[in-house]
Amino acid sequence: MSATATILDVYCVHAATGTDSAANSAVAAFAGKIPLGGTTLEALVQSVPEALAAIDASRDDPDDLYITTSTQGDLSQAIWPGNGSAGSVGSGQTQPLGLAVPVEGAQNLSLWDHDLSGDDLLGSVRIEEAELGEGPIAKVASSPVEGSVYLVNYRVD
């Protein structure tokens, strides 16, 4: 059996700044997998005061985001935005995606910040075929090294 994950959007709780203890503390407020049940990612984050504080304290530089299904940062292999480019996403911003990704068993989804000095892993999530039919799910993709925190919103059909 195989399924398709639709990556609905990603929400940047905290853009990469290097190690940031406030962002790391905010991640602890979220469970590993969050059933959304009709709630938007913004509403979810706004319901957690620690997450709001991390957004307020973050610097203004956006991440040059691209997404892969591998664990190797390679802009040329990005499934979003594609064409060898990256998209600008800052703290408190949602990036609509609408990506269809095949899932057989499990599928990795990695978020990267494109840098001239080498790309930085912002975080990864593991999408499970067993999540088929659960409806919209949000998972945390974060990097303690980069200080980044993203929520990835998807469903498996």
C-alpha cells in the first residue's frame, strides 16, 4: 500500500539565528505530533505563550527556505520551491505549499536554509503512512544548533 502526503503549509515559529535558548524552550511546549482538528497553525502557536515570546524575541532576518525529501541539503534536489531557488520565510510567517509527496511506510521531509557558506538544516519531520486518514497534522521541525522552529502542516490520504 502507498499513500500521498499533502504538505499544506509550514509556519515559521522562529527563524534560524544560531543557538537560541528561548526558541528551544518554546519547542518543548509542543507535542511531537499535534492533531489540528480544524485549527490553523497560527492559532495553535498563539495559544502557547512561550511560542509567542520566542517569535517576539527573534531577529528579523528571514530564512532562505527550501524543502527536500532527503537528509542531504542540496538546493538542486528541492521539492519546494524548485528551479534551484529558495523562498524567504521569517518568524511568524506561514508559507502555503500544497505539495504532494508519495509515502510508502515513512517519508522524511527536511527544511533547509540556503547559505553561500553551506546550507543549514532547519529541521525534519517523519511522515508515516500509518497516519493515513488522520486529517491535518502538525509536527515540529526544529534545530537546536540553528535555533529554528517550524511547524509542518500535512495530511496523509
